[in-house]
Amino acid sequence: MSTKRFDIRAILRDPVKRRTLLVNSIIATQAREGITTTREQAEAAYDRVNRTCYDAEHAHRVRRAQ
């Protein structure tokens, strides 16, 4: 059995690939818990988390600049 390796840093740098990876991860994680999640629900969750992280990072930068 051969192992296929991926450059995770390259995936995380690419916003489209990062979104695909994390949306699929959300769906898989929820499925392991027995929760059915649609792609639309997972994408909405990803958007909320991404927006929250962006807002927190922006607020941190503004505080440091003052």
C-alpha cells in the first residue's frame, strides 16, 4: 500500500482548497457524531468561523497599532 502525501501548507494557503478541506472536515466530524449535515450547512458554519477569526485578528491588529 502506497501513501500519498499532500503539502498541507500549500492547501491552507489556497482559499478555495482550504474551504473545500474544512467544509469536508466539518461534514465528516458531524457524521462521526451521528449528525447529518448538508454541504450548505457546513459552508455556512465555515463562513461564520472564518468571519469570526478574521474579525478577531483585525481587532487584535487595531489594538496593537494604537
